[in-house]
Amino acid sequence: MHSLTPEENLNRLRSSIDNIDAALVHMLAERFRCTQEVGQLKAQYDMPPADPARETRQIARLRSLAEDAHLDPEFAEKWFNFVVAEVIQHHTEIAADSRQVD
């Protein structure tokens, strides 16, 4: 059985990381497509861009998932807060655009 050289092993690991990064980008793109629809729905019915109660529930849920996955819950929460800030910005822009069309 042929064992990998350190360089081959490094390349194998980096290839896996590259594949995971690609999957994450595609998943984030799909998530933002969904949140864009949420923003349009909220704008249509004059709902606020942020939902603090849902965000609190989601943070608790993601922290628990992170713990189960042996991922730092603080990191998971920071990631979620970063994404939610971007989503709220999009929702605010969608609502502003919607008011200009009316």
C-alpha cells in the first residue's frame, strides 16, 4: 500500500476544503435567494425587515447545532449575525424600492 507524501496529503486535504468552500458558496447563494423572497413578501405586506424574536430562536438553534457538530457556538452565532445583518440590509432596500414604485 502506497502512503501519501506530506505534499500529497496536503493537496488531498486542500482539495476537500476547496470542495466544501464551493458547496458553502452555493448554499449561501440559495439562502439569499430565499431571503430575497422573504424581503419581497415583507415589503408587499409592510412588515418590518427584522424579526428579533425569530433571530433569538435561530441563534439558540444554531448554537445547539454547533455544539452537536463540535463547532464553536460563538463562531456559529457570529456567522449568523453577519448573515442576518446582510439580510436585513437587503430587506430594507427592497422595502425602500417598493415604496418608490407605489
